[in-house]
Amino acid sequence: MNKSLSVLNNHPHIWRARDQKQSEAKFSLGFPRLDKALNGGVASTGLVRISSLTGVGELSLFKRVICQHRTHKLVVFINPPGLLQSPWLENLGLKAQQVLVVKTRSEQESLWAAEQCLKSTACHCVVLWSNAVNQKEARRLQVAATHNDALCLLYTPPQQQALQLSSQKADLGSDSQANLSNQSDSALPITLDIALKGNPHVLAVNIRKQRHGWPKDNIVISHRWTPDNQAIKWAMSHNTLSDQALHSVS
Amino acid sequence: MLWAYIYCYQLTLDSHIKAARNKRAHSQLPKHETNNQYSSLASNTPVAVYCSKTNKITQCNDIAKKEGIEIGHGLAQAAALCPYVHILPFSEEAEKHMLTQLAHRLYPLASDIVLDNHIQSDSVNGLAVRLDNLTHYYGGHTPLWKTLTQALAEADIRYHFASAWTIEAAKVLALHKFNTYLHTPDDIKKALSSCPLSITALSPKVIDSLARVGVSCVQQLLAMPVQELGQRFDNNTIMYLTALRGETFPRVTLFRPLEHFDNFTLLPFDIENTQHLTPFVTQQFEHLSHYLRARNLYTSSINVRIHFREAPIMDINIRSALPQSSVQSWLPLFNLKTENLELPEPATAIALTCQQFEEMDTQNGDFFSDRFNDIAQKQLIGRLNAKLGDNSTFQPLAADSHQFEYMTVTESSAGDGTGNYAYSSDITPTFTFDVPKPLIQATQICFGPVRLHSEWWHDSPTKRDYFIAQTEQCVRLLVFKDEESRWWVQGLFC
């Protein structure tokens, strides 16, 4: 019996949680706590799902991943939620020639375009906005991405997560339908599945699923992606000189 | 068989316009004062190309046409109509060079290319590309044609095109400015029948004798049996006619790219200073780097030749210790080499040649991760446009405006000045909405205000105070307050 187990252990597709060493390339995100939880960063290939509201800094979080690697290849934005602004891209560190925006009319077209982009070998990163993908579609994108050395960032609205949590609760009530959808949703065959939640001044990251690693909840990072009035506030609060000057007028 | 014919009717003019535009893009440097004179040249001066052999204007731009100059006018007539017309000399050699460059550009995409260029006074310049053997690789006619037109659009030339069963037939249709892609024999036949005989390659004598028997358009010619024609005309004419009908396929010499790299650029104006050569040389280095990258090669020695009107050609050999391919590595070497160089007289043309190549080191591990993918990119864009529609893909480009609505344009053709004065602003949102939405959520301001007025030449002047606001869910929005103190949401920060 022992022998047969050891044979099974040698199978390359079986991963044991105690194996922390991986040979796969990782892209660091630049946030030490998050990188540590992800064992070094985001994998360089594959499908990554990010469930979040639009506008909590979900793109800026991946700034390093998008801008600092494979810079001779395209970054494709498929079905973005608005008109992508070129000065923002420049601030992020992307050149205009390197960016392609694809407008689609339906979910199916978006998925088709994403797969074509991944398979073309011309793309480094495909950023896709989609409401929902099922297991089969996720698998297709994952395979297309890993085989062509590309990364696919899939942005979905956070309802999915809420739905999943509620269905997990309803699990006890043995609602088989909800159970099934929950199964298919959480079991997407992808590299990384994370959820973002914005709190004032910080961003909370929940790693719902990652390959070769454990899920981890509530990793809080301080993330600044827009300018703010901190500098002015600081100057006002520390400015004792001008206060006196103001008083001396009267 | 299916051939496409691309009839390039104004190559000299196109290259002049392109070179002048390129020059303008580089002329932002304040030290080049003289450039302004040239920069305005392409956009609002009448330009005509004059062939001295036949004393005819062969090509002219729209502004020249507006002045009354037409193709076929003599020099005196043109000068009388418009005294300040800018005349470019017509040179068959130069046109042939440009055509060859175009063929080099298309060669990675299509294997069978025929250069149709005859050194004659009123020659027709065009390229024929065989399509039927390529449809298999591109997965259909539409993606193939989209890919080719994309490459042609990048070459920035004006052309008429048509497709038909033989080069001869496609050429007749292209000269007829048919500009439609056909691939079924019935459509081609219908299109051909409407063409007049005068645009075919038949000699005037043959056309004359055909006119005498009442044949004046291609339709009648197609209907005639071959035996009847055989009694009247010589062998060459018969061969041409059967090719036109798609019955025989004459032998053609296919284009083969050179073993070495050779790029020749005719300068749009005489250049006296080596520093002013830099933009044109940069362009050539870009071509070289594309060429080398596509073939997985490096080079350690290149030759730049500068042509003059009278003086002998100046040959500058540049060597590099390390074999390299990129523009960034070769351009500084060129600048160093020519820093102290004095040109004996104004330069008229430059050529970049490269004879010796070196194989890339196969031990180098980053070969696969850094593979050249220009062609893959073109194929991808062609495929996406074919399925999703022509306007489905674009690249966001910076535009000349400080207002968030007009900061980004989606098409490069929106204006020639595009991208010259990109406004960099650190409060630009990631996405803007097509129209601002009223702000209906509770938000907290975290940055602002920034007051922006619209430009005075806009019809409806606006004055807006912009803020970055944060909702309860920490979504950051670009909001503004208009003059009536109403609040709007215009964009998102992702």
C-alpha cells in the first residue's frame, strides 16, 4: 500500500500543501503583504479573476504587472466600462502604441475576442470586463493564456461573491440549484481568484482561491491611486508662520 | 486563381507628404527654426509632381487640384494657373524604390507578389498579390483582405485596388478605380464588362482597329470567340486577351526580397546640416530593426549613403563592437559619427544598407519571451475587425485639449496635429462616460477643486470645478460642479 501511495505521490499534477516551492514565474504587485500571501505575486500566465466594484483602484493595483513586463507586446482592454483615457495610461506607464481597446456588443463576443488575443502571441496582458463566465469558458481562457505565455485579468462585478456567500448559507437548506451554481462558480479552473473591497484609505483583498496556495481573507493594504489633498492639509496644519502673519493684519 | 491589384497612383507625392509630416513631428525641438517653413509645406501648399521627359504633371495634391491644376497639364500651364505651386521632380527610379519598399512591407503577409513597374514615360505603378493560396491560412477572404489593407494603411499611400482572376484583369479593374474586393467569377465578369477599352494594355493601334468593327468596351471583347480574334491580331494581343478573360495565366516574375537590407529615402527637401538628417535616418533605423527582428538577426556594421546633386555619394560606414539591432543602439552611433561631418552640398537622398548579419545567440534564454510579433499583431487586428466590425478596435491617443472630454481620440486620422502636444495631467480618470451623469450618491471629496474653462473657440463655453470624490463603497469618481452648481459624474478612477 505504501508503495502504491508513493507512486501516486510522484504524479506531477498532484500538489501537496507542504510544497511551497514553485518553479513558475511570478510578477510582484509591489505590496509586500499581498505578495507574501500570493507566494511572490501574480503568476505570469493564466486567468486571474478580480471581483470588485468598478473604481476601487482595481486596475492600479496591477500597475506593475501590466506595465513592467513583456513591454514589446500589446495590452488589450476588452469591453471596458468607459472611454479609456490616454493620459491615465501614460501616468500608469503604458505607451499608446502598446494599448489596444476592443469594443464588443455581447458577452460572447468579448470572450471570443479575449481568446483570439491570447492565442495571437501578440498580447502580454488581456484585461476583460465580463459579468459572468462559466466553467467551460474559464477553462478555455486559462488554457489559451497559459499556452501562449500571456496573462488574462478578468474583472467581474462583486454580486457573484455575495450570491455565492448567500448560497453557501442556503447550503444547509439543501437548495440543490443554488448548491450547483455555487459549485461551478467557486470551482473555476483558474490561476487566481480574488475579491477587492474598498475601505476608507485602504483596500482589503480576499484571496478566494489560488493555485499552489491557501486562500486568505482580509489582507489590508494601503493603496493610493488618485491624488488627494493630503499635502494641502498637512501644510495647513503645520503652517504656524502664516497664521501669525494673518493675525498680525488686524 | 485570384489576384489583387493595388494601383499606387501617387507614390512620389505620398512619400513627400509622409516625410514632411515626419519632419514636423520631430520639429518640436526649438533649435530647428527653419523647419517651420517645411512643416507647413505638406498641409496647405499646392504640390505637383512633374515629369520632365513628357512635360506633364503626373501627380498633384487636392490643393493643387483646387487651384485648377490637372494631371496631364504642362509645366507652363500649371505655373500660370498657380504661380506658387511646389514642383517635385518625377523619377522612375525613385518610384520603383518606393514600390519595392511596399512589396517588402507586404512580403511577410503575402508570399506571391508581382511588381508591376515599367520604366516608361507614363508608367503605371502597382503591385499584384496572389490571394487564392492565402485564404486557407487566414481563414477566409475577409480577414486576409483586412490584414493586407491594414498593412497598406500603415504604409500611408493612396491607392486604387481590385481583384480578379488574373493580374491583367485585376489591373484593368484597378485602373477603372473599382475599389471593391470581389472573389466570385460572376461578380468579376460583371465588373469587367463595364470597363472601357482605353484602360486596357492593348496598343492604340489594336484599340483603333477594334473600334472600327464596333468593339469599344470589354464586354464585347469577352463575348467574342477566340478563333475570330486569332485571325485579326498578333500573338501578343491574343495572349493578353486570353489572360484578360481568365483562360490562360501568363508567366510572371514573383517578387523576391533582397538578401541584404537596402532602404532608400528621397528627402522632401535639400538638407544642409547633418542634424536635420536625424529624423529620416531614425525612420530608416526603424525599418532596419523591424527587418532584423523578423529574421532573428543582428548586425555589427551598417552603411549610410548620402546622395547629392553634383558631388559624389558620401559613404559612411558605422561599426559597432557588439552586434545589435535596435534603433536606440544605432542612432547614437550615427549621431556620434556625423557630429563633425560637413556636407559638401545639400543632401537630396539617403540610403541605409546592411550587408552582414549575425545570427542571434541561441543560448540566449529570452528568445521566446521576447519574440517579434508585429505580424501577429496585424493579423490579430485584422481578425478582430473582420468579425466585430471595422470600428471595434482602436488605440487611445492623446489629443490637443485640456478638457477631459477631448483629451483622448480614438483614431489616428482625427487630425494631423494629434499627439504633438499631449497634455499630461495627473487627475485624468481611467474611464470617462460618453455624457456626464448626474451625481446621485453621497460622496466625500478627497481631491480638488481644479477649475477648467473650455477653450474660447468652443461654441458653448463651460466653466467647471472638478473634484475627485469617494463614495461609501470607496469608488473614486471624477465629479464636477457646473456654473449652476449642479453636480455631475464624468469618470472613474480604477
